[in-house]
Amino acid sequence: MTFSLVARCSQTGMFGVAVASSSPAVAARCAYARAGVGAVASQNVTDPSLGPLTLDLMEGGMSAEAAITEIKQRGRFIEYRQVLAVDRNGATASHSGPNVLGTWAEARAENVASGGNLLADAGVPQAIVDGFLVSSGHLGDRLIDAMRAGLAAGGEAGPIHSAGLRIVDKVSWPVADLRCDWTEDCPINAISKLWDIYKPQLDAYLRRALDPREAPSYGVPGDE
């Protein structure tokens, strides 16, 4: 009921997660990233605790592979879970238990990993990875391009209703955290439209947080 990717930008060190599902508010449960550490997707009969746990392990010095090995030992009902991770060096790892739902698959390369369950086609994660690798531009653009590639390869077996995109970079909060929690239309299209609006303002929101004196105009009445 979900397909996703975790990724690292080799040029900027940004991390990101993009995810889509037939379930509502998928990104609230499945997308995790921490600046300077990595990104994790925890999905399929989701245990949200596995996202922060995997990030904690990587922040403590473990590689993505070592962290996934550790959560396979610590996680409860791990046979139902699907977890993807990318670490600060661009190494990737994944786990899919034997009780993952329907047609499921994984694909990995340097700086990117994808996985899905209840898929229309087992080739969807590889299409997502390939889509990311041939993409260019801002990490947000590349995440959306990759998800579109997965959708074109078949996506989920049924209609998708929610999606999300999370990006972290140098600060303790996400520099982008965009969600479509439910729609009868395509949520990936909805996220893409949100990103087109948010992307030109991303740097300004960061500057306002770090030093309001250096921030651009707020565009409200009375602002000089």
C-alpha cells in the first residue's frame, strides 16, 4: 500500500524522503530524516518508532547497513516491516520481512534506496531508483521525478490518496516538509504543485529562522 524512496544529494549533503500510499497521511508515519545523519522510510504495517531508532543508530556512528541489521534485532514484529535507509556517506540498506503485503520489492544504489508493497509491478522500486539517478537539480525536484517514474511503472496496485516530501539540510528542522494527507486525485501531483510554490521561498524561510535581520520582505502590510 506504499512506495517510497530515501535519498542523499551528493553535491549538497541534503537528505530527503518521498512517499505515497493508498492510506491517509502516509508521510506522518513513514518519512524520517535528520540533517548530517541520513534518511529513513518505515512502512508496511508501519512501526513509526523504527524511523527515529534507525536515525539514532546512524547518528551514533553506524552505517545504514549496520543500523538496519540492528533494528532487525530490536524491532517488534519485524517480519511485518519494510524499512529503507541512507546514511551520511550515501550507503544504503533495506529490510523487507516475509509478511510484507502483496507484491513487494526493493532497489538500491549509491545515495538512493526505494521500496514498496502491494505494488502493481515488482519493477516499481527499480524504476524509482533509476528515475532518481537520471534526474538533476534540487533534491526536491529529483525526489518528485523519481516518484513520478515509480507511478509510471505502475505504482501501487490500487489508487493512491496521500503523499509527502521531507528534506533536511544543516539545521535541526526539515527545510521542506510537504504533505497531501488525502485526495481523490493524484497526491504526487499535489505535492509537485506544493513544491513548485515552496521551492522559491525555501531559502528565505531558512534565513528568517537563522537571522530575521537578513530576511527578505515578508510581503505583508506595513512591511518595509
